[in-house]
Amino acid sequence: MARPRSEDKRNAILTAAMNIIAEQGESAPTARIAKLAGVAEGTLFTYFSTKDELLNYLYLHLKTELREAIMKNYPWAESLKNQSRHSWQAYVDWGFSERKKRKVLSQLATSDRISTHCKEQGLQTFADIGATIHDSIGKGLLRNYPPMFLLAMMGSLADISIDFMTREPDQAERYCEAGFEAFWNAISL
């Protein structure tokens, strides 16, 4: 009879995968991931039948974590600018404090090993924000750009801000605010 799967082992594998991928990229060997997780390589494949399954799971896991950070105390009843500022600040805070996770998420988002279905699931985690953007475009509050383009702009400008914050931590607040203002001025009417 097969042993029941342990959530602790699954989490150890995910944490090890994230750390190794941050160092070596998606080509990191599963043997190294398993060793860092403290499990046999065969055990890794008990939890994830293929390396691609592991990478796809990790991608969605990180997307979900990012969504939870952004949606915590989301100001639904406030102005669009305040909602945007909240999303910006939450993304920047998460990205600045979780540098490895941000790096791995960025690598996996452009990886051919992440399935189209998984990428669509990742986008769906932000469907409510996408709907808000779409409605705001319709009301003439935002420039008439595709909602995904606006979200990509936010991500890119936030990443630039995080990079500068990392290089000059004593100027972190300044870069965070400057990045948001650049983003807001680029999308709002």
C-alpha cells in the first residue's frame, strides 16, 4: 500500500525547486532539487510525475501567493487610483521582500515548459482586477489599451522600481513612489 503524501514534503520540494531555479534556472536537475528538499529523487516524482508538472505547479503556487499579497485588504470601495496604488504597493512589497520568488516567477512566466493552460490559469487569478481595468477603460478613466497590456506595464515598471530599491535601499520609498507615478501617468486620462 502506498504511503499518503505529506504536505510538508510537497512544500519542501517546492521550496527547494524555487531556490535551485533561482540559482540555475529551469534547467536545474531534479536530483539537486530532491537533495535540497531532503527527499529521494523518486520521492520527488511521487509528488510531481514530471519536471514540467513541478514547474507548472510552482508557477501557479507563486502566482497564487502574489495574488494573495495583492488582494489582502484590497480597497474595493476606494478610487481607481487608490486601488491601483494598493496593487502597486503590494506587488512591490512582495517583489522586494521575496526576491527569489519574484525571480523564479519571472523565469517561469516566459518558459516554454509552462503550459498554455497553466499560463491561462495564472491569468485567471487576476481576473477580477482585469475586469475592473476593463470597466475603467469603458468609463474613460484609463487609456484604451488592452487590460493585459496595462497589467504588463505595471509589472515592468514595478520590476524596475524593485531593482532600483534593491540597489539603493535608502532610496526605496522614493523609487516606489516614482514608479507608481510613472505608471499612473502612463495609463490614466
